Amino acid sequence: MALLKQIIERYSVRSYQQRAIEKEKLLAVLEAARLAPSANNVQEWRFVVVQDAETRKKLCVAANNQRFVGEAPVVIVCCSNLSDHVMRCGQMAYPIDVAIAMEHMALQAVAEGLGTCWVGSFYEDQVKAILGIPEKARVVELLTLGYPADTARAKSRLPLDQIVAYERWQF
Ligand SMILES: Cc1cc2nc3c(=O)[nH]c(=O)nc-3n(C[C@H](O)[C@H](O)[C@H](O)COP(=O)(O)O)c2cc1C
């Protein structure tokens, strides 16, 4: 139940206080990523933690000028250093592995009194150029992190009976 509480409390924070994040809290969030599962335990995720204000401004531009990307005191650039592992099921492993680690971070952030927002609207080539990320690596998503300056909205989600079937596909 404790975890469900954090899941319920998590929301996309798009306005941040200018208060710095304590180092222990940042480390706890990163530790949550480190402990995530990954296909074959390959752990291909790589995280670039950006706190420098000038770099965050550049990331804001690369992220379609989404204002909160420049405002958040920390932007975690969530990357993969390998992008050719296809699982037997036919799915690429790296976006899934990085995404799991990201949601671990998002939930640990809630436990620390912090907020996050996933950012998928960005130009990968620009982010790579800003941070010196090599061509063969991929930038999967950005995750903003900081103390929220806004408040949670009601969640808009489909009911369980529209997204879950038992025993057979019945949608
Ligand atoms: C893969 C992914 C990419 C997203 N990209 C953006 C984004 O670029 N900008 C943004 O403001 N929100 C982004 N979001 C946040 C979603 O809009 C948000 O999670 C969704 O509307 C549900 O709202 P909630 O997170 O507050 O529950 C993204 C979320 C995910 C999972």
C-alpha cells in the first residue's frame, strides 16, 4: 500500500521551486534507477545529471522550449549506451529498460517530497550536441526533477475494465 500511495501522488510537475535538491535526495533517486530490472540485466542505461543553469537553458530550447525544463533545478538526461539488443519477442530492450529505471526515479522522487516530469518532446541531435553524447548512444527521454511549485491535478485514466481482460483478448 505504501507504494500505491506514491503512485497515486505522482503527477507531471511542470512548475518548480528554485530550491536546490539535497545531495542525499538526488542520490536516493539515482539509486532507485540503478536497482531497476533490465533485459538480461544488461543495464545499458546511462544518466547525465544536469544542474548547471546555462546547460539547462540549452536543454529547454532542445526540448521545444518547454519552460519547466529550464526551470527545474535538475534535468536527468536518460540515455542508453547500446541500442541493438532486440529481445526474442521482437521488442527493442533499451527504451523499455531506460523507461523502467525512469519510473523508479519518478516514484522515489515522490518519496523524497520531489516532483518529476517525463519529457519526450525534444530533439535528440540537439541534446547530444549540448552534452557531448556520442552518435552510437541514444537519448531516450529527459526527466525534470525538483521541488514542485504547482499542485496535483485529478488523474485522467481509463477504468480497469477497459484496459484489462482476463484469460483472453476481449476488447
Ligand atoms: C514517454 C513520455 C513522454 C512525455 N513527454 C512529455 C513532454 O515532452 N512534455 C510534457 O509536458 N509532458 C510529457 N509527458 C507527461 C505526460 O503528458 C503525462 O504523464 C500524462 O499526461 C499523464 O499525466 P500525469 O503524469 O500528471 O499523471 C510525457 C510522459 C511520458 C510517459
